[in-house]
Amino acid sequence: MSFDFSKSNVRETLLSKLDFASDDIDGDYQMNEGMRDSVIANAKKHAAVLIGLIERHGVVHVILTKRADALNNHSGQVAFPGGRIDDDDASPEAAALREAWEEIGLDINEVEIMGRLPDYYTGSGYRVAPIIGFVREGADFEINPDEVDYMFEVPLSFLMDEANHKITSRMWKERERFFYEMPFEDYYIWGVTAGMIRVFYDRVFK
């Protein structure tokens, strides 16, 4: 796609586009006809993730992790740093920053929050607040092996290219479920994470 993915240009775009109504939502139901009401009704658990953007060699990348295989939920999957919103979290933004600190050792003072996408409802029962923030290029990271196997970065230009958004399906609970997948090098980005990336594209860069 013809777009300058430098930090200054991406930052300007985010500031102009990240303005959504409080009742605006997205979710896994967008690709699965007839599931909207049930997905929304079953989303009892509130969570937040940090879509961390970081400039490398003049272009913006996205920080992702591979969740530890021993975790109870979404184990072994590629994900944004994040997790459940605790009662003592002041906001979804605070929860996303706390989780990023716990998972990858990212200091909250190294992140500039730019805004958030509409809440994303998942078929696994979560209502997720996707928080977008710029991470300082020289920030330090320390992986928590109890939660994360490793972290990696993907160029935002790759993720915001619709040609890299593949649609596939699997049988789940005796029903065919459709979802996005975005393979990058040796990494398999799919499911909820790919769904939120697609929303990022649709809402901001399309």
C-alpha cells in the first residue's frame, strides 16, 4: 500500500482517526453470520491489550508475543501483551500497561498512549479494549517466562496491507468458524489478534 509508515506520519494518522463513539464495538461475529448476539451476550470477562508501536530504522513496527504453552487461556498463541482488567485498575489503559509490564517488562513511562479502538468481543467470552501506544525506541524489555515464550516485532506496513489478511475457517463446537490469519515469516498470527489487527486496518488505515 502507498503509505509512509514513519512514526510522525503514523502518529498524525492515529490522532486524526482514533475517535470512536463509546458504544461502537467490533468482534469475532463480524465474520460469522448469526453469531453477533450470542458473542456479545457471552462476553463476561473484561480485558485490555496494548497494541505497542515502536519505530525501527525509520518505520513503525508492532510488538507481539507468543504466549507461554502452560497458560490456561489461548496458550501458545501469538498475542498482544494484555490480560484481564483487575478491579483495582484505574482504566483499560492502566490494565494494558500493567499487563505489558508483567509480561514483557515494559515500563509504563516508556509508552505514549495514543487512543483506543472500539471494544472487541471474542467468541471465547472476552470483551477486549485494544489500547494503542507508541513505545520509546530505546525501551528495555524483560520477558516473563511464566506468561510469554518470546516477543517479536512485525512491520506495521505488513499488517496494514490487506493482501496479507487471509480468511480461513475451523470447526469449533460443531460449527464452522471463520477468522483472519496473517502469517509473517515463521510466526502465525490468527484468531482474536488477527481480528483486532483487521479492525485497526479497517478503522484507521483503509
